[in-house]
Amino acid sequence: MGSMSKPALAATAAACAIAVLALFSYNQAPALSRGVTGRSVNNLRTVAANHLRGVNPATLAQVGKAVTQLVGPNASPAQYKQLANEVACATAIQGQNNFLRDAACANVEWYGPNRQNWYPGGKDVVPPHLKGELPGDFGFDPWNLGEDDLQERANEELYHGRWAMLGAAGILGQDVLSKMGYPIDAKWWNPAKLLLEGKPIDYLGNPNFVHASNIAAIFVCQFFLMAGAEIYRGYYESEEGAKGMYPGGMFDPLKLAKDPKKMEELKVKEIKNGRVAMLAMLGFYVQAFSTGKSPLDNLNDHMADPFNVHAPTTFN
């Protein structure tokens, strides 16, 4: 590559970048992909000229040169593709090239050294044990909780996040059904209170559906159901199960994990939603304790008088 002229180098790098971005960009640049589809290698220079007119050729030349120098003679095709993506992404970030960044960083923004950081531009604040290898790793661990066993801490966070998503959905669902006229108490903590007081509860307000009145029977059923779930989870976290927190199979009825690349993105989305759900559950607990009202009732009160009904006034 050292004997090539600058225009030829730029054109070759452009062709390389076009191919990488079109094939491995999670459809972030559909027009670019359509332009490459069905084209021969010899025609990629024309595609580059048509679709990257606003891109500095020196930037593309830098991408091609860096990939060629770093990939090495013994690299596998998968390693070459990953490196090409990362180099293109890093080059785009450094040169503030939004077009190239939107396409090239699609595969590397959640993982690896070029992932998004909780503190933009502050790579020095990322602890050394957070290397971007796990979903949702944005470099935030101020108390170094994951320093000794990062994988186990990540599993615990995901586990609690999944429960929080189920809990938040159940609490809001109960509240919504109550507002729709179903004979259901909107206060999500009342069913357990009624059982402890020896009073029966009816699922969805219908005594013919599920009429729960014996707290001991409920405890036994929940114990065996939870124990079964925990044993099953423990198997998939064992060396024999070897699938950890993502067993698939019956737990993936929609086959969302069929595409491995898409699965890596979905893992990030799951943990992000789990974190939001854990914060929501914390908010529900505080609201219930301080106001004695359901989440939607609190929201309605705030919307009716936002300047006088909010967290500080509620605590006072």
C-alpha cells in the first residue's frame, strides 16, 4: 500500500469503508447498502464517489491504512471485520464525521473500547476492570463492586432488573385496570395486607377465577414455584448448562436470539430497561410510603397542580 498514490489510496480505503459499513451496520445506512448491493468490486469506487461526496478522502484513507497495518497477516475474516468497524468508528469520532460515525459505530457503540461512556469524553474515569465486554457496561462502577467478580455482579443486576420489569408492569397494570372500572384495588400493596389480615382476595375481582384465602397455601405454592425456577436458573449458570442468564429455547418463544448480532444489541436494551424498572420500583415504594396512593393517582395529582404537588412538597 506504501507504493500507491494518495488518490488511489483514498479510493481503495473508500471502497473498503463502503463494504464494511454496508455489510455490518445494523441497517443504519440503508441507502448506502442499496448502493453497494449488486455492484462489483471494480465499481465500488463509483459507489464511494456517489455516496461519500461530503466525506474527506483523507479520513477514508486513514481508515484503510490503519486497518491494513493492524489486521496482520494471520487475522481471521471475523477479526478483520471487527477491526475495520472499530477503526472506522474511532476515525469518525476523532474527526467528528457524523455520517461515518452513524454507520461505522453501529456495531461497536455498546461494546469494546469505543463504546459509549457514562461520562462523555472521560475515559480516565472508567475503572480498569470494565472493558466493555458485558452488556450495559458504560464504565460506571464508582465503588468497584465488580472488581472481584464482575460476571456475578452483572448476573445479579440483570436478575433484579428482570424482576423489577415484571413488578413495575404488574403494579401499573393493576392501577390501569382499576381506572378502567374493574373491581380491583389500585393500591398494589393492599392484596398482601388483606391476606395477612385473613381476608380473601379475588384475581381480577372475580371470585370464580382465583379466590385466594389461605396464605399458607399461597406460601407453599410460591415456594415450590420459586425453588423450581431457581434450580432451573442454577443449572443454566452451571458449567453443564453453560448458557448463563440467556438460556433461550422456551424462554425465547419469538426467536429474538436467532441473529447473534441482534442478540448482543437486545442484551443491552434489556439491562437498560431493567435499570429503569429498578428506579421505577424504588419510586413506587417511596410514593406508597409517603402518600398512600397508587402511582397513577400520584401522577394525576402532579399533572393537576405540577408546581405545588411534587417530591419535595410530598415529603414535607
